[in-house]
Amino acid sequence: MKNKNLRRISVLVTAQTAANLEKLAQMDGQTSIGRVMDKLVRDRMISLRQPKEVWMTHYINRFKEVR
């Protein structure tokens, strides 16, 4: 499979975030954290396609649990 439409970017993250990305890459069997970041962004964008009321309710309930 030939990869198309790829862009090189640089991302500045904390040491903890970098360690978590590496851990996620290892758990998923990926060779690089770039693929993990791509997967996380893709999943997040898909979740945002839900109706506004669905995700607003989710976040409002989530914030109530934190307080």
C-alpha cells in the first residue's frame, strides 16, 4: 500500500505526553507515534460529527463528575 497525501510536521509536547504517545504506539503495535497521533485525531474528528446535543450532554455530565 502506497501512502499518499502525507505531510511532515513538528509537534512540541511535554515529556509526559511524549511518553504516553510512545506507550500507546507500543500497545497498538505501531512503529511511530505519528500514526498514533493520526489515529487519535481521526477518532476525535469522527466523534465531533455527532449531533451537537450528544457531545454537549457528554461534556456537561463529565464536568459535573469532576467538580
